[in-house]
Amino acid sequence: MNQQKTVNMYPAVAVIIFDKQKRILLQKRADVGLWTIPAGHVRPGETVEQAAVREVYQDTGLRVETRRLIGIYSDPESQTFEYPDGRLVQFVTSYFEAEIIGGSTATKNKAMVELEYFAPNRLPHDLLPMHPRWLVDAFSDQREAFVR
């Protein structure tokens, strides 16, 4: 008999941060072993913007302000992720661009193996599968948020 796995759905946030050379801040996560832009879950009682600011600080030690909403992503084809422990999760992600206003990466989360800025044409090969589309959207001149 073919058993289907249960898919949980979570509201999530993701945040792209550029440095002055338009390089992208990525973090290598210990739990999945992949490079990602700062991201995480929205907690009960907080807005997506509050969650974005909290997640960046929690993961990187950097304090940020959101500058624009890049898009909302919910397509099961690109937003469903299987964790190494077998859990399947479909995320509905609010994706922001943010600017650093303080903090220090010296206080980054221990679950993050590394933090590094990458040029758009020199991204690591072990990038979370949903991120390439998000990165293209972040560099777009489109003024309205993407809904994908």
C-alpha cells in the first residue's frame, strides 16, 4: 500500500539583505546543511514584518528594518520542503528586502554554521531549492510584489 506523508502548512518569512556591493547575505544552516537567506516561521501574535525582523536577529545577530515586500510565495511545487527527518512542510512565505541598522554577527545563532556575503554570480551550489527564484525576484525592477 502506498502511504502518503502528511504535509503541514506554516506561515513563514524570508529576508534578503544586500551589502554595499549588492552581495547577498546567506547563512549555512546546520539542520538542513544548505545555504539559505535568513528565514523562519511566524509566531502567534506577531506580524510578518515583526517575524522577519526577529528571525534575522535570531539567526544572524543583525538588527534590520524591512524596506519592501518582494513577494508572497505559496506554490506547493516550490514551497514544499522535506526535512532530513522526513517531515514535509508547505510554507506560505512573505519575502522582504531589509537594511541592516545595527547588531553584530558575533552573536549569530549556533544553528547557523556560517554567515557570508555572496555575489549574485557566485552563489553556492548547495542553496535551498526555492531560493534561486526568490533571488531573481529580489533583483527585479517590478514595483508590485510577486505572488507565486
